[in-house]
Amino acid sequence: MSISSTIKSIQDIMRKDVGVDGDAQRIGQLVWLLFLKIFDDRELEWELMDDNYKSPIPDSCRWRTWAADPEGMTGDALKDFIDNNLFPQLQNLHEYSNTSSAFVVRSVFEDAYNYMKSGQLLRQVINKVQEGVDFNKAQERHEFGNLYEQLLRDLQNAGNAGEFYTPRPVTEFMVRMVDPKLDEKVMDPACGTGGFLTCAIEHKRTRYVKTAEDERILQSSIFGVEKKPLPHLLATTNMILHGIEVPSQIRHDNTLSKPLISWGPSERVNCIVANPPFGGMEEDGIETNFPAAFRTRETADLFLVLIMQLLKDGGRAAVVLPDGFLFGEGIKSRIKEKLLTECNLHTIVRLPNGVFAPYTPIKTNLLFFTKGTPTKQVWFYEHQYPAGVKNYSKTRPMRIEEFAVEQDWWGCEADGFAARVENKFAWQVSIEELQARNWNLDCKNPHIGEQISHDPDELLRNYAALQGEIGGLRDQLKAVLAEALERQV
């Protein structure tokens, strides 16, 4: 049975259990089980390579001890063991081991739950995991990596506003353009399930890792923070799947909860690639960690200010932001002024509708900037649908090959992108013009006039997209008004 079929059969078993309610809980239940199985498979490798290897997990809690035997514990005994033995021990691993790997396991389980009520159904699920997942088989490891991305998409269907899966072509393009070198620290301060970081790992391995020492350098160069338990668990598992042996640098925390001035020089990084959640509001008090001029509860705005702080001089970033940031005023204008005067915002790639469908209809942009020198001009590139495609869908998703035109046009930052030329999809705007526009970055393509389509299907799609954008702007306006009322009170 393929891994894909195994996962489907596991989810079917979980649907019979009265304790598991909805996709998010099913995925949460599945992922902590997969984490323990994957970790045990990796331990088999580590034991072969190191005769002195000692597991950070007590013997009674290792997968091979309590789960691997299909005729092992079941029913009430199994449920009692998991609820009253396994979880308490894993959540208090510091009492057993103080190694980095113990810290990773404990952080994964500190907010994990066993939702299943039936010990019999739980045994069936465990047996399916044991039979169908062998991480030490290279072919299955590759297949599981593909399946893992599908699990992430399923999670987003059950998620909240502002949380969604970033398409793989977008993450890969952003990482390619930032081009993190082997010894450069790469960070995602809102890493979610780790998509940008896994792209950075693959990018470095493909281009720069030649020796065992190179791999050691790579292992210590990836950093991420995620505040929500389930995405953090997914991110940690994702790191292990991509060969990060002890992903202790993937922290369970909220980077916005630390005062901005507390991020010192030793914590700054060379590269940041991120899609910070937008459309959401941070909890009361978070904004006080930021200077008065930038205080807002809009999550994406706060993250952009933080990203500028986290970069070293000469550090490079690629960030996904919605259209609302480009034309927003007030605090957004002050943040954009800071961005353009302290960083070289050299490129904005404007994405078409549907890139993040069905999670959000809001149009998005990819901002590329380097800290330390002010902006002289901003290049805009309007990404086009491939020939014959009018919108993205599950059957016609975005592909990385579509970004070949941007890559060919991109040029080199070292010479100020001297090779770039304007075309019908690329244009530049001077800093003087942007300042005159009060830092409004919503610059329309000057090479394309108004185009009127009379295709009914296209008109309906455009109407639906417009309604979605209006809804998104309405939510942003409500948030701004609520914030203004709070300040008056």
C-alpha cells in the first residue's frame, strides 16, 4: 500500500472515533504519531552510525517499545498508557535528559493532545502507521515528502483567517532570488509549517553542500519561530524529514512578543524569507513592544518592522504582503517610509489573482529588499498567467517554471541590476515619485492600458475576486477603526 493510501485509511479510521472532531484534530493526532515513528526510524540510523548513541526518550516511550508490535497494547490499556504515561513523560523530558534532541521532543509535545477516545481504533491507527511508513526507505521518504505538503494543504482548509499554505513555486522562487549561501543564517520569524525553511535547505544542499563539514554548517544555519502548537509540530517534523537531525532552532514562540529593541546584533541574520500572516490582529499589548510610530495590531505590519530589525546590514529578505499594505496609509505609510529609507526595496513582484486560492482571494505581492542602503528606485514586475490559463485551480496550479521569465530578467544586485530593462510587464518608479505619493507602492503598470473583456466567465471570476478584495479591505478598515477607537478611549 502506498503512503498516500495509508494516510487516507488512517483518516477514515479516525472519523469513526467520537473524540476526534474535524480535520485540524485529525491532522494533529496523525502528526504526533508520525513524528514518533519518524523519530524512531531516524534513531535506527543514528544507532548504526554511533555506537554510543543514547535516545533522549525513555525506553518505555520509544515507538519500538509500545507501538511497533501489532499485537501489543490495545483498548483501555493503550489509551491509559498514552494519556497517563507517554504524554506526561514526553512533556517533562527535561527530568530524563537535557540534550538538544530532548528539548525538541518536549517542545513538540508540550501542546499536543491525544484526541482519540477508543483504544481499539487507536491501535488500528498505530498499526497502519507502523505498516505503511518506513522513513528509512529512500523511495518512501521522497514520497512522504510529497504527501507531507498535501497534509499541510489539508490543514489550511481547517485553519483560521490569515493562515494558509504558500504554494511551493512561490517559496522556491523567493529563496532562489535571495540565494542564501552556505554559511548564511536563514530565518523565518513566522515559519508556520516550515515551507520556506525546507526550500532554503534544499537550495543550499543543491548548490553549496559538498562535504560532511558543509552539511554541519547547513544544519546550524536554519532558524524558525512559530507560535501555534500544531504548525510548530508540523514544522519540526518537516525539518526532520529534510535531514535536519536536531531541529532545536525551530522554536515554539511568538517573535512579536519580544520588545523590538531586545533583538541584539548576535541574533541578526543574513536572509529572511517569510509569508507573515495578514488580515489577522495580534493580542492586546503586543504592539507596545514596538516604537510608538509603528504601533498597530495588524500582524503583517508588525512582522515587517521586526524583519527589518532582524536583518544584518547587507542582509536580504523576500516577504509576501497583500495589496492593502502597498496602498495603506497612516502607520502603513510610516512603515513603508522606514523600509524605503533604511533598505533597498529593489523589486516588487505583483502576483495575479488566485495564487492563494481557495485560502484568500486577496491579491499579494513579493517584496525583495536589502538592509543598509536607501532605495533609489523600485522595480515592479507583473507576473503573468501561463498561456491558456485564466486563473489557478487545484487542477491547474502555479508551477515554478512560470517564474523563468522573472529569473531571466532579474540581473545582479551587485551592479545595481544594470542589465534590467523595462518591458510590458516590468517598470521602475523613482524614490522621489514614491515620496510624492506619500509612499503609496500600489503603482499600476504604465505599459498596459485599461482592457475590457466581455467574456461572461471572466467577468464572473473578476466579480467574485473583486467581492473578495472588498471583503478583505472591509475587514482591514474595521480593524483600523477599532484601533483608532481604542486609542481615543
